[in-house]
Amino acid sequence: MTTIILKGWRYGVFIGTVVGAIGLTMYPIFVHPLLHIDDYKKHQAYTREGVNQEAIQPGGNVATESCFIMYHE
């Protein structure tokens, strides 16, 4: 079995394909939400209707507050 060595334009096409695939993967995750903030805020408000956030995640938890206090002193 021979080893394929990418040189010249084939190396460029390979790198371009990898970068393009990463870009296509990241677009719906990072770029689209940043460009359409209002749509996501409306959807979040709709899904949180009738949810009492204090009952799900109550404030005043000493264990989590102590982590943040030590960085603000």
C-alpha cells in the first residue's frame, strides 16, 4: 500500500476543504444566533412563559455564591 503525499494544489484543496467544513459547522452554532438576536430572544421568552425560575434554581445558595465572592474581593 502506498502513502499518498499531498503537495502543491492538492494540499491547498485539502486544507480548504477542512477549513470550509469547520466553517459550515460553526455557522449555525455561532454566526446565525449573533446575527439574529431578536429571533432568539422572542423564542426564549415564549418557551419561558409560566416558568417560575426561582422555584427551579433558587438563589442564596452558599456553595455557589462563595465561588464568586472570592474573585470579587
